[in-house]
Amino acid sequence: MIKPIRKIFERAELSKSDSDTAYFLDLMYTGEQMTKLVASGLVSCITDDSKRHRYSQIYRLVRADGIGEWTTVIEEVLTGPASQYFNPVVNGMQRQLTERLSKGSWQYDATESIYNCVKRLDSTIENLPTKGAGKTWFSYFATLRNKTRGHGAISADLYADLCLELENAVTLFINNYYLFTDVQWAYLYRSLSGKYRVSDISDNATSFHYLKTDRNQNFENGVHIFLNKPTKVELVYSNSELNDFFFPNGGFTNKKYEILSYISGSKDYEDATAYLIPPGDLPSSETEGIGKLDLLGNVFTNLPTTQQSYIKRHQLEEELKKVLLDDRHPIVTLTGRGGIGKTSLAISVLKDLCNDNRFSSIIWFSARDIDLLTEGAKPVKPHVLSEDDIAKEYLRLVEPEEAKEKGFKPKPFIEKELGKSSIGPTLFIFDNFETVKNPIDLFQWLDTFIRTPNKILITSRFREFKADYPIEVSGMNEAEFHQLVELTSNTLGIGDLINSAEYLDELYNESDGHPYVIKVLLGEVAKEGKLGKIKRIVAGKDEILIALFERTFNGLSPAAKRVFLTLANWRSTIPQLAIEAVLMREANETMDVEKAIEELHRSSLIEINKSDKDGMLFISVPLSASVFGKKKLTVSPMKSAIEADTRLLHTFGVGLNTEIHLGVEPRIIKFFRDIAKRVSLGKDDLDNYISILEFICRKYPYAWLTLSSLYEEENKIDKAIESLQSYLEFTEDEYQKLTNWQRLAVLYSKQNDWNGEIHSLTEICELNISPIELINLSIDRINAILSTHKFSSESEKEIMVRRVISSFNIKLSAITPKASDYSQLAWLNLYVNDKSEAIKALKSGLKIDSENYHCLKLKKTLHV
């Protein structure tokens, strides 16, 4: 028994000891919840199709103010036009409710019990047939509901008489129906780390448990049933604790609709914006193929004819044409944001290819479900959504002779055609690939069967697959932008208004060269008859923002959504290491920020640029995407955490794309300085930022130097030493090594760590660039330490001193030494008990200057 049913039965059992009236009413609640569970489960089993049968039923249910509408939906899903799209994996759910059965079957007996309840209230009701389908249970229940809870007023004695029959009617159904006995239910919650929390709703939901370790899947949070894969039950609401279950309960407005728990009686609201588009058959897209193969140039094609106000994108067109004409790369993908011009670019290049002899045919398949028009986004009917749709459309266009044969199947035919087309080398185009059912599975199917000289071109907002040749379509360059503005403003008759260089610069920068956004903004100028604030206009275009970004955003992983909302909350050019560091602070849930950023870039929601100075990456969010993200943030449960992260990002300073050439160092220095200031003023504790600071240092090792200085200011010498050591592990620059080994020697001296100081001085002596004067000073310090302090490890001391002796000898051989140089060398040899080498060095010094004070003093010591 699944949990929502168990919980409401527990409620009914408690009322059973109260009164027959209370028990009857709770049994009715149980029947209502069961009806909504069945309707929701059946609707979730309808696969997507171009006529939107599943959406049409959901559209009705979120608006339903009575149980009768839910019963009607059950009937239509089981026997109406939607039934042909029912997932065949669970045909048992259909069959158990549509098969006509007689007394002795659980379906008939359950229906008879509910019928008997109605009969007690209405003796004029027609007799129950000797055979009937299980679905009639729901129509009788709706009648019973209307005669009791809905509109009736009956006595307590009659309630008592009805309880036994109603209890039997409900329990028979719940204990036997396939949806509750054989289908597994679970609530899926995906954390920011990508890991799923699977909460079993049915007693046995083991089919979902693979998600506990598989982080490569992407399913929405919510209630799911397992068909051949997890499938969301869109109209059942709960949480990962499963402490309550809610169902739509009418009260639909353009913003929200009511949801009700039959278990607790609680009410809440859900967002209605996903269900505002009217159901039914939508018009075809303006970019759908023409419906037949016509000769265009040298090629038979069904390319769409519409292509208004297109500005040539020369560099992209040349790249695309080149890769389509070669014999490599069987699959090519055009990726980019919605409305960026992928489809127009593809059509322009393909029409050019029709004058070439590379392909005999070019076949166009459209999955577009939204046309982005200047006056707004309009929903349209996608032409193909699945392998079967593609196969049938190809068959209709090509009309092969073998299709007349008995037992002919379209799908195997196109699989063979992808490998070797019967109509010559063929280019297959799949427009708006992100809209198809299961894009990854469809891509794998195409990739399995495609063979050159045939090729495939895909246009898509995001690219979750590999083994293709990707071409990214971004915003227009300035020359293309000005051409588009001139063409559009002339068409709209606003050429005299668009003459401000300042406005055009703002329009280009804020639109990010996005052609659809540019057209919309110019359309607003035409409507208002004056220039307006661009940011304000974009912020007011909710329907456009939804069309451009809603589907892409909904398809993101939780971590990618978290990163995007953070970036959108503060529209600035941000170093990637800054966003990674801030989001990986201890207060946040663990997530792979780098992977999330890659996902956002693949989905064309952000732009990434590299600094020529240091190779560091900088992230920016286009204005339209940022406005969309801020609207999403207002209702996000992550809002508080994102606000805290944004305040920390502010510490890195505002950044512009024009400043990327400066590299990341100025931003890091500002960040460290601000932290140091807060700590020094007692407004914060350095420990609160250590994980962030160290992360930045690991990504940008030069920052270890700044962190070391910060630690030193806080008198955390041990940490300052560790930071310098981390930097020295990274750098290969000898000048940097020299400077920082000197710093390290001073820090060790402050700690009275003589071993560490000698090690640092030894490293200085071994550097090729160390001047003799610095080496002299270092050896003087080494000798001073050795003369006044005893080492715990004589062997370690000897190794370091011999390293100094070796490097000093090499240095002396390359210069004209002084007598004092040899006296230093002699003392070093004495500290490793090598008296003969010490005497040899002394003699060399005296030979240079027989009156040298240091040599004469050493002569007495050695009794030479």
C-alpha cells in the first residue's frame, strides 16, 4: 500500500471509533484522494505528442472544482484519443479499468458496493449491468459524493448503513488496482551535490534506488512512478519526508491554484504559469518544413520558406558550410540561446548548399514548439518529437515503393536510410532538438545509424551529448548589429528615432547582440514613439523571458540552477574562481561548482571569456538572462543563501568585460584587502574566510603571497609560513623564489625555528640568480646559528651545510673571490667536521690576503 493511502486509512480508522458519520466522511475523503491518485497516475502515463494530449488533461484538472471532472479525465485517458499515447509498459493499468467483467472480479464487486451506496440514496437509478468495466466505479463515486458531501443532507442512521458498502468499495479497489500494487512510487529530491535522496512511497520502490549512487541522471524533484524509467506524477505534491500529500483543488487563477491534503486537511498553493496556454491543436511553426520534397537548385528538399529580416553572419556561415561539405563529422550541432538565430543561420547556409552537388537531398525536421515573433512568443505545434515521428515523416516525404508491402515498418526503414540513403547523399536537419522527447536517447539513436556521405545537422539550446562537431552561435558583432538595427527600424518606420550613438551603444551592450531581443526592444520604441530605458523594457517582458529561458532553466541540475541564480543576482563580470570559492564555503551545501558552470555554458545561459594576461576565466550573464534569473530568485527557497553569497561576491568588486585584460589579480587583491580590513576592525573573524581564501590560492597560486601577508598581520606565523611554502611549491620563477625564500627565512627566525631558517638560507644559496653579497649574508647567518644553537638531528644539519658548501664552491669558481669568502667556506667545513677542507679553504684565503682579519682569526683556531 502506498503511503498517501495508508495515511488516510489511518485517519479513517481513528474516526471509526468516533461516529459512523465521521467514519463515512473520512471514507469519502479516501475515495476522493484515490480518484485523484488514479487520474494523476494515468495522466502521467501519457507520452508527449504534438497534439499535447497529456497537457490538455492536466489543464483541465488544475482547474477542476469538483470530483466529476477528475472522473471525466479518467474516462478520456482510458478510452479517448489520449489512450493511443498511453505508455505500453503499463498497459495493465488501462486493461484493468476498461475490460468488461462480471461478478466475482474485484472490479465488479468494488463497483457493485459503490453502486449499492448510490442506490440507497436514489432508488430510481438504473440497475447495475451484469458486466461492467472498473472505470464505472469513479462515475458512481462522483454521484455518491454529490448526493452526500456535495449537495445532500442525510441522517446519521443512513451514514451507518452506507459505511460497510463504502469501505468494501474503497478497499477492494486499493488492494487490487495495478497502479497501487505493481507500480513503484517514490519521491525524488536531488541535492546540489547531484546526489538523489529517494524516499519510498510504495512499500517496494527498489527500482529507484540506483539513483542514490548515479549522479548523471536529471529528474525533477517530486513524486514519481517507475515505468521504464522514473516518470513524474505532475499533480501529486509532497516532500522528501513524505509527511503529507496534496492534490489540486480548484481555485485556479493566472498566478496560482489551490492544493489540498485529504490526510491533514491543510491547503496550499502552486504556481499556475505552466498551465496558462489553452489546450488543443496549435498552429504549425513558421519554420516547419513545406510538407513535400521540391527541387531547389540541385537538391530535393522540404526546407521552410520563411526567413524574414535575416542578417548574414559571415564567419559562422563559412564555418558551418565548410564542416557540412567535408566528409568528416557525421553530426554537426549549432548551439546557442533561444532566439539567437540558429535556425535562420542554418536555413541560409542550407539554401546555399542546394546550389552545390554535395547532397542529393536535404530533409528538414522541426520540433519547435514556440515561435519568437516581434510581438511576442507564440506557442506552436512541434512537427516531430520522437524516433517514430521522424520515421513516419521521412516515409511520407520519400514515398518508397517498399512501403506498400505488407508488414512494412517505418522505423527500421529510416535506420537503414541513415546509413545509406536510397535517394542519394542526404543531409538530415533536426531543428529545436531540445524540444524532442528524450534528446539524449534520440541523439544516441541517430549517432548509431548515421554514416557518411549522409550527415546530420542539429540546432539546440543546449548540448548534453558528445560525438558531434559543435558550433556555438552567440550574439551579433557590431557590424551585424548595425545592419539589423537599420533593417528593423526602417521596417518599423522609426529610423528617425534611432539616431543616437549613445542609445545604440547601450542597446548593443545590454542586448548582448541578441537579434531577437534587439527586435523586441526596437518594437517597443515603435509602440511608444520614443526611446525608453532598455533595462526597464526587458524587465517588463515576462512572456519573452519565459520563452527564451524557462525550458532551459527547468532542465538544469540543482547545482547549475544555484550557480545561475547567484550570477544573475549580481550582473557583473565575475572571475570563475570567485564564484567557485564563494559557493564552496562551508555554510553552503556541497556541490560541484565547476561542473555546474560548464552546464550553464553548454546551455548558453552564461558567457565565459579568458584573460590573455593570466589565462583565468571570467563569467558574465546577459541582461535578459539576468532579469529572468532575478524573477526566479524572488520565489526560490535558496534566496537567503544566494543573497549572502552575493554580498561576499561584492567584495571582489564590480567587473566589466573591458577589464578582463587586467587579469584576476586586482580582484583578488581587493578581496583580500577587504577581508583584512574587516578582520583588523574586529568586524569579522579571519577563520570565517579561510576555506574561501585557500580555495582561491589553489586556483590562483600567486594569491598564497597575499594570504601569507594577511596571516602575518594577524600574527599567525605558522599559517603565514605554510602559505609561502604552498606558493614556493608552485612557482618556477627564480626571482620569485629568491624573494620568498628570504621572506620565509625571516618568518622562521620569528618563530625561533633554526632548522627552518637554515633550510630557507640554503635554498637562497643554491639559486643561480642569488648575488654573492646575498650568499655571504646567508652564510654569515648560517654560521651564526650553528655557533649558538644545537640541532636535534646532526645528520640533517650536515646535509644542509654540505648543500651550502657545494653551491658556494660553484659560485666561487665563477667569480673572483675575496679572502673572506674562503673564511666563510672554511667555517662551513668545520661545522661538518671536515678539517682538511677547512684548512684548504683557509690557505686559499690567506693566499689572496695574508692580512685578512677573518682568515687570521681562523688560523689561530685551526692552529695552522
